[in-house]
Amino acid sequence: MVVVVLSKAGVYGLRAATYLAMQPSDEYVPISNIADDLRISFHFLTKVLQSLTQVNMLKSFRGPKGGVTFARPVAEISVYDVVVAIDTDSMFRECILALPGCSDQSPCPLHADWQQIRKRVRTLFKETSLADMAAQVKTKKLRLSDIGPSMLKS
Amino acid sequence: MVVVVLSKAGVYGLRAATYLAMQPSDEYVPISNIADDLRISFHFLTKVLQSLTQVNMLKSFRGPKGGVTFARPVAEISVYDVVVAIDTDSMFRECILALPGCSDQSPCPLHADWQQIRKRVRTLFKETSLADMAAQVKTKKLRLSDIGPSMLKS
DNA sequence: TTAATTTGAGACCAATTACTCTTAAATAGC
DNA sequence: GCTATTTAAGAGTAATTGGTCTCAAATTAA
Ligand code: FES
Ligand code: FES
């Protein structure tokens, strides 16, 4: 596929990051907890979250009482950071017609309009922090898994 | 992949449809011509364009002097029509976090914003006709293949 | 020190998407 | 009728993505 806003890995990563942002910031949370609560495959999620630890967004700790936690305040981490770490930023750079060298200098017939739209997506992702995401889920009881609003462990 | 604006098939279909919209509307154009000019695999493009003939957007004709041509005026066919015929409209319906049942009634934390953005994409696609696309390429000499502006057969 | 718990790394398998190839059917022109 | 040209249909293959599994390494606690 060519013009992809989010891959499955990106989706799982974002959901997990939001979930983790809802937890006390000083505790390591086992990936198995996240996977269980969000109904995501534990092994797959482990691999996805590794791309976040590799860019030092998460820190991890092995062994009993281990898990993952954010390396910096969730108010300072944006959806964009998460998505790009997992899926790269190609969606924000590449031509919607998949022509090489998307730019204002060599535009395709949709370039001007697509440019605007993807800028909006970028702005949305950049201006939404994981703290915002977590707050939405908590205060407005929005859903983060397929099991309805806040059947999460509360 | 989960949130996909355009698949490769969708991209090829759109490029080919735009190319075809640049040709005289009363002639059948062989798919091999389109494939050659746009540097797309002939067999793959054939299959992609079949989804357009199957929804009666294109009509086709076999044999010598055969090919494909639009079944109605290109001013009346939108980018949206082409994209949906090839890729379905799932991008305009499904949750960006891939949660089941995207709607204002059971929103995820990104729903309100994502709703707006995909509505814009939808509007762009719906309001851009293939005649518009063709005119852009012709009058502004924008590119439609990877070989620079209008090295198409002119 | 041993056993249990947890992430890390990567091999492996499955599913989906992208692409190719072969054969058939329709049509034109000789 | 015969041959060449073209789309139709679909089987088959390759590449990418999604997902599983195994084993190693780190850490805790008994
Ligand atoms: S979106 Fe096509 S060239 Fe930029
Ligand atoms: S975009 Fe997530 S519920 Fe609509």
C-alpha cells in the first residue's frame, strides 16, 4: 500500500501509548497488562513498543516489577512522535500519486490540495499530546479498546 | 495496513483515469498505450481498470482498434468515484484507531478531529473531476508519470 | 543459588497486497 | 475462415506486513 496514515503497528502503538499515559508516571507497567487490557497480542505489542524504547521515548526494565514507562512527561510527547517512531514520516513527505520527488517545484495534479490536508494531519498529530489523549479517555470516557468506554481497569 | 488513503492499485487507477481523460472522448484507447506511457505494468493495470469497467465507469472493446474509454463525460466523474471503485470507501468510514463502530456516538479520542480531516479528503476527491485532473496536467504541465511534466505523447 | 518474571532479539509462519502469466473470448481486416 | 489484436478471467508467484514463538538476558525475591 502506498498512502498510509497508520499501519496496524502504528495503531497498536498509539493505543498502548495512550493507555500507558493514563497510568501513574513513576511505575513500570508490564506490557502483558497493556496487551491484556487493550486486547492486543502481547508478542506483537512487545515488538511495536520496542521501536518506542529504541528512540528513548519509553524506558524499559526487565524482571519482576519490570515493564515500560515513559522516559519524559506525557505532556511533552505528541501523537506525531509515536506514529513517526513506528511508521516513519513517509505519509507527510510522499506524493499521493506515488510519483517520485513530491514538492511544490514538481507537483502532481493533486499536490496543492494534498499538501494542505497532510499538513492538517501533521498539525493534529503534533498538537495532540499523549496527556491530551489520556485526558480525553478519562474525562470524556472515550473508548480505547473494542470493549466500550472505560472497561479498562479504571 | 489499516488507515489507507490510496493503495497502489488506487494510485495506478487514478493516474490511468487522468491520462485517459486527456484523450479524445470518442476513441477507445488500448490499455497497453496507457501502461507504456505511464510506466505501469500492463497486466496489473488491466486488472485495475477492470474494476472501473465493472462499475460502468469505463466501457471496453476487444480486438483490433479496441481498448477502453469512459462511459460518461469525464466532467461528471470524480476522483472519489475512481478511488472508491478500486479501494472501497473504508478510509471514509473507519476509525483511525481501528476500533469497531466509528461514529459520533461511540468516539475514540481522535474521532472529532479525524472526522473533519477525512471529510476534507472526501470533499477534495468528490469535487475534483477527472476533467479537472486532465486540465491541470495539460494547462499547467503537471506531471502524471515519473518522467517529468508532459513527456506524455502530447 | 534457584526459580519466577519480565523485556530483547530474531527466527519463523500467516495473511494480505502487489504483480505476472496463461488461456479464453471478442472483434477487425484480410 | 484465418490471423492478429485486444480485453476478461483467474491461476499463480513475489513482496510486504502482520503476528507467533523460542530462547536469551536481566532482574527480583525466596
Ligand atoms: S502530492 Fe503529488 S507531487 Fe506532491
Ligand atoms: S475515528 Fe475513532 S471512533 Fe471515529
